Amino acid sequence: MKRIILVLLIVLWAIQVSAQHTDTPNFVVLYDKSGSFGSFPKKSVSSVLTQLELTLIEHLLRKCIDDYNFGAEKRYNELKKKNPQIKIDNFIIRVEKYKRQYVVKKSLSGEKLLCVNCFCHTLSNYKKEIVSVEDGGNCYFNLMINLTKGQCYDLMVNGEA
């Protein structure tokens, strides 16, 4: 019996370790060694993501960006009246065109929180370190997702220089 429990623990540990280093063509899960990235509560600890949570992230991210795009399209339509040569791509976000970095932590109250960092250009170091960019317009944005509550918040789209 002890041997079975030991084997199960080793298998669970291996699954958790492999989940910690998730790397796909569109996103990578990173760990914030400095503890200064995202709007995480103090004393939150690094966590891992399940496949079900990755599906939930995709749904919540798209919903949040759809809400943002609704307002961005209104701003675009107003500005286009005065400046017909502006392009809608400078206003709206097309999620499928972005690379993403995920930093996931669990709060002391047990809520699983995620900071999503997005950028439209593939940067050479994005799979190893957290990207921080000033300006750049809607090519760079980040937001927080509370996976426990199924909410996104703190969406911040970079401005133009």
C-alpha cells in the first residue's frame, strides 16, 4: 500500500512539474521571481494551471476583450468622422494575433489569480522573462483574471508615445 501511495505521489508531482512549464505557440506560463508583476495580493504563492483552467482563461480573455472592443469601436467611429484615414486596427484588439505570458498565483484565501501579459510582436525573450513595454498602443496590453470567480479586471492597454 505504501508503495502505491509513493508511486501516486511521484506521478502527481511529475504532472504538476510539467504543468508549471507550459509552453505553446501562443502562450507561456512564467513565474515572477521579483514578485512585482501583476496585481497579486501580498503573500500569494505561485500555482499551476489545469487544462480546464486554460479553457476558462481563453473564454474569459475573449469576453473581456470583446467588452473592451465594443468601447474602442465607438471611439474609433467618433474619431473617424474628424480623421478619415485612421485605421480600426489601432483601436481594437484581435486576441488571436497576440503572444501571451501567464503568471499564476494562489492567494491566501485560496483564489487562483492570473496575470495575462499580451503583445502583438514575437519578442526573443518572451518565453524566459516577463515582457515590460512602455507605449506601443494596443499592441501591448495586460489584465488580471480571477479564475475562482470567473472574472477579468484591471485591463490596461498601452498608450501611444
